[in-house]
Amino acid sequence: MSLKEVVTKRVSDRTGRRVRNLVVEVAADGVGVVLRGRAASFHVKQLAQQGAREALPHAQLENAIVVE
């Protein structure tokens, strides 16, 4: 399983799959991660961020999930 797949699964599990159109971009060196997608609440956005942090605790994380 690739690093991208691990982060995507962790975020999906943590949010109960409540982030629509979830895209996880992981830099080749594994240092940078960008989360993209749409969520109905700020809480779900935070849960996604926590899931990514659990998978890659030392990565630079950009949470670009849009709350609608």
C-alpha cells in the first residue's frame, strides 16, 4: 500500500467518509501533504486533518478541504 493510500484510508476512516471528492496529494519525499475535497462542517475538516496527522505526524500538512 502506498503512502497516499495509507493517508487516504486513515482520513476516510476518521471522517466516516464524510469528505466528498477527497484527494490526498503526498510529496515524493513524504514531507508535504495536501488534503482537498468538500465537507459539510468544520468538524469534519478537522477530523480529516487529524487522520492525516496520525498517518504522517511529521509532515507539513495543508488542509485545503472546503467547508460548504
